[in-house]
Amino acid sequence: MARRKKIYEGKAKILYEGPEPGTFVQYFKDDATAFNAEKKATIDGKGVLNNRLSEFFMKGLTQIGIPNHFLKRLNMREQLIRQVEIIPLEVIVRNFAAGSMSTRLGLSEGTALPRPIVEFCLKDDKLGDPLVSEEHIIAFGWASQQDLDDMLALALRVNDFMSGVMLAVGIKLVDFKIEIGRVWENDFQRLIVADEISPDSCRLWDVETGQKLDKDVFRRDLGSLTDAYTEVARRLGVLPSNV
Ligand code: C5P
């Protein structure tokens, strides 16, 4: 069988041309990177877990009317998605201080924030994805004011959904990152959630013990990443064996 045309290869995923116009196939690799790819490893089974978990979260978003790119899972490592034009910003939502916010503002990890805080980072590996202000985004034309308003609203809706789903299985959603893409429907632009939602792009802490169940396990050498992601999948009832 002829191999599909590769559109783009990122650190954890590959995009292939999809079977129909307007679609891509998203392939989840086992590769893990951290600190702007200074730390790298191959983690057996990570791609399979993230494919299933991203499917689970995106389907949940669809069920409550939050538009996203997911169409259907094709196999253990691939899903069919809508083709979008990615907005070159990482949208981060934080409920508790951790990671770069703790470092930047001197807040100890786990400090509850007064309300969910949305941050934007420019997607640029060479620059290390710098934090940018709304002023920068508008002035440099990365998104319009309307896009910004829509992105904020989408990010906060995703936060409400994800926080609830995770809390129901004893996990605190500390923070997460999403990417947002443009699609055109009857000449109207619409913004939808794209890329992936998985423990690679969230901070997830056990409510009781504080145990980390996300990519910090890899970043900080805290044990087996596969075990952590499997635990998240098990609690959500989406283990790869439960197809
Ligand atoms: O590193 P930082 O604290 O800014 O990360 C905030 C959240 O965004 C974390 O959940 C992290 O996993 C996610 N993130 C990501 N991809 C990046 C940067 C951050 O998924 N390039």
C-alpha cells in the first residue's frame, strides 16, 4: 500500500494527508521531549495512550458543543482530524501555580490562583515559545481581537470541562495547553480546538496524594511515564485494551 503523504512532523506527532479533502491523519509517536527538545526519549506505548486519551477528551468536548478537530479514531496510533490553519499561539490555562508560572512569579507549586488564568505563548521553537501579551498578538497580527475573545472563551470552556472530568476521577487539573485552529464554513471563519489534549499537555495531580500523572514525570525523572498515563487512562475507563 502506498504510504500517505507526510504534511508535517512534530516532536510527538506526525500529520499525513487525509483520505478526503479537508482532513488529516494524526499519528501519535512514542517520542517524548522536554525543555524545548533538550531532553528526549522514546517511551513505549505513549503514542497509543495519548491517541486514546485525546480521542476521549475531544469527544467529550463535542458532546457539550465545544468545536474541535476530532473526527474519528482510525487505529491504535492514528485519528482522522479536520484540517485547520493553526493559530501560532499556545493557549495555556492555569488553575494552580506550577511550572513556568511558579518560576516566573515566585509562587510555590500548587498555590491556588484567584481565578483561571489564560496565557498565550508564541509557537516558535527557536525562541523557546515565549510568553506574549494580548497587545503583542494584536500588534503583530497573529490573531485579531475577535479571535482573541473567541480563544479566551474556548480555553475557559475547555478548562471547565476538563477540570470536571478529571476531578470526577480524583485528579486535579493544575494547568494545560491547547492549540486552536481556523476553519471556514460557508465563508465564515470559526475557531476550533486542535492538536491534542493529553497528559503530554496538561498537569494532572492526584487529589489525595499530589502524585504527578503527566509529562512532569518525564521532565523531572519521577518514574515511569507510561505507568502515569496508564493510570489516567484506567481511571477514565479508556485503557487501550477496552476498544
Ligand atoms: O511549562 P509551563 O508551566 O508553561 O506549562 C504550562 C502547561 O502547558 C503544562 O501543562 C505543560 O505541559 C503545557 N505545555 C505544553 N507544551 C508547551 C509548553 C507547555 O503542552 N510547549
